[in-house]
Amino acid sequence: MATTLEVKPEALTLSNEEIQRYSRHLIMPEVGMEGQLKLKAARVLCIGAGGLGSPLALYLGAAGVGTMGIVDFDVVDYTNLQRQIIHSTADVGRKKLDSAAEKLKAINPFLNIRKFDTRLSSDNALELFREFDIIADGTDNFPTRYLVNDACALTGKPNVYGSIFRFEGQASVFATKEGPCYRCLYPEPPPPGLVPSCAEGGVLGILPGLVGVIQATEVIKLILGKGEPLIGRLLLIDALDMKFRELKLRKNPGCPVCGTHPTIKQLIDYNEFCGIRGEEKPVETLATDIEVEELKRRLDAGENLFVLDVREPHEYQICNIGGHLIPLGDLPKRVNELDSSQEIVAHCRSGVRSAKAVDFLRQAGFKKVHNLAGGILAWADRVDPKMPKY
Amino acid sequence: MPKIHIPTPLRQYVGKQPAVEVKAGTIGAALSDLVAQHPDLRRHLYTDDGKLRAFVNVYLNDEDVRYLQKEATAVKDGDSISIVPSIAGGR
């Protein structure tokens, strides 16, 4: 089943230069002139120009998709370059939108790029989605996942979905008329903090490449109306074992957004739905917190402070401040290594895990425990500028 | 014995294994055996009142157990059970 395109492919033609460029498509029967004109007529919206968005946009642009919208509000930083291949070292500090548009134009000058320098929200999603035929979801957080899904279901646009964690990925096509949506699979989001983000858990650099290219493949199949799209199927990708598994998805008749009696008829507050105030939730400063300058001063003064590092051993190898290493997950069984009569300062990378460690230790009866506010990142920023940040 | 595939985000609670073998005749018993072997996993799969969490999907081979007999679904030797939690990463 081909996706309905608003621009009629029959009304378009290819120039001689375009015919040469798309020659390898034009000589295969599954694409041909008819398919290439469908690609040219198609308008695809990529949500995010990051890990998944990079390969997705590059391949769709190269393939001859006529109009590509990109929504992104972020700026390129050094930690992006390990996987976000649309951006280069010289782009650090630039808007991802500008960097991505420049690369896409260089690959294919025939491409019409529409840049949306904004955070996708309940206020702008419906209006935006109506101007495109297919939505490709390359976001990185649960509120936006649900927002994209609901906006797709409400506007009748297919949601080409991909998501990644460490070396594992998922891909599917949601919210088509006949198929299930993301909510049919996951009616409720996990409580905040239970599922770590890529920033916390890490991601193998090639994985978004693998998953983003699967998304690009699905977008192209939907435009051409060829092959078997991933509708009603969830593809699980394990890059470590290099295993691909497939699970059946069903449309849930009781689904609040695409079921027989939908209760969600307009977009809602997705941060509230996911129980959070946004991905970059600031860690609250508590009375038990200690600032990096104070820790430095007290250590220099020779005070008897016990520094507890609750990160993982591989993080300790990147940089450390000489703390005693007990990863957060091991703390319950190794708590006997700590002396409750001593004053303890717990730290991690940014202060989130050590806050959990402090909570745990307080419940276990430790009275003199502090959390190092901002973690080793704050230490690198304000105490030791030679320390690497990761 | 049936085998339960453990997704990456939960492997840290099962000694980093990709799969765990369980002794069980039903999905419910298989999950109980899994959390009995690895108690740290319990709060990630069950709510405080002992119900399976809504964002954790359990599959028997390639079928969602919600569309079979849920936790009463029978399992046999060689069956493959998957826990499929939601992940959101993309950047």
C-alpha cells in the first residue's frame, strides 16, 4: 500500500541531470520513472537531526525525496560526532539544522529543505505534520515519542519509528490506517528515571546508523508502495550478537488514540503524561549537597573526608578524583566497606546517581553523607580544567 | 527449559546475561522464577502491589501475551520469552 501523496507525481518531470543522478533507481523495475517521481513528490518530516536523523536524512536526500523538513533546536557538540555523521568537527557550536541542511544540499542540490528551528510541541505538531506525507521519528525522549505518535494518529500520517539504547534498537511503522500505533504497544510510559537515556547509558556509535537506515528504507517503501512495510511488526536489533528478531504487533481496539472509541482527540501535555518536566530535568540542590569548591578546600585542608565514587569502573578509567569506587548497583552488597562514623562525599558524573546513593545510605542509617553537586563534570569545570569531560 | 531474553536496559540486574533459563509451565511462573533468581529485577517488572508494569511487554515467541492468555499462557521447553521494554534514545 502506497502512502497518499498530496503532490501528484504525474504532474512532475525529471530533468536530464536528475535522470542521470537517479539512473540506478530508474533502471530497476521497483522504482523506475514512476517511483522516482513519487519520491520527488514526497514530503518527509524528520524529527531531530541527531543519531537517527543523520543517516535517515542523508539517505533520503540522496535517494531523491523531493521535500524534507527537519525539526531541531539543538547545537552540535563534540560528544555528538561519534555517531551523528551528518555533522563534522568544524560544525561544533553550529545549529544542527544549518549543519544538516548544508550537507544535504551538497549531496543533492535538487532537494527542497524546510528547516524548523523549534522544539516539537503540542502547540505546533499538528500544523507541522499536515504539511508532510510521512513523519520519521528520531527523537530521544518519551514525551516526544508519545507526542509524535499521537500527532501522527490524529493527522493520519505514518510514523516511521526507530529507537536505540546502547547496542539494541527497535524499529516499526506506526499509526497507519490499518496498523497499530506506538500506544498500542506501550500504553503507558515508564516512570521517569527507570529507563536511562543515551546520555546516561551510552550508545554504540554505529547503532543509530543501523536503525536510521532501516527507518529510511521504510520511508522509501511507503512512498513507492513496494514491499512489506514494518506495519504491525516490531523489529528488534541486537548489534552485539548481530541478531534481528521480529515481534507481532496488534492494533489495540481499546487504544486511547487509534482504537474504536478514542478518548484522545487532541494533543495533551506530554511532559505531564510522562511524569516529568522535560528531559533536562535539573537535579535539585539539597541541604546535603556539597559544592566542588568546598570539597576541594576541605580536602586540601587535610580534613578526614571519605570520597565515594559510585560510577562504573570504565568511567573511573576515563577520569577520577581518587575516590573509593563502588558502582551504584553494587552499593547494597558492598555497603560494609563504608564506615558510618566517617563523613562521606558521594559523587558520580553529573550528580544523579550519587543522589540515589546518598538516599540509599541515609536509609541504611548513614547520617553524615553528602552528594557532590554537579559531580565530576562540575569538578572539571570549576576545580580542575585539565580533567577530561565525557 | 524455556528461555527469557533480557533486554539491554535490564541486563545489569541479571548479572549481565542476555538470556536466563527458567523452570515454569506458564508465563506468570516463568517471570516469578526469573525474579526469584534475580531479586533486583523485581521492581523493574512489577508494581509495588505485584502487577506487571504497563510499559513492560512480554512476548511468547513472536506473540504478545496480552493477546494470548496473559500470565496464564502455557510455555513449554524450547519456547522463547522476551521482555520488551520501551526505549526512547535517538540522538
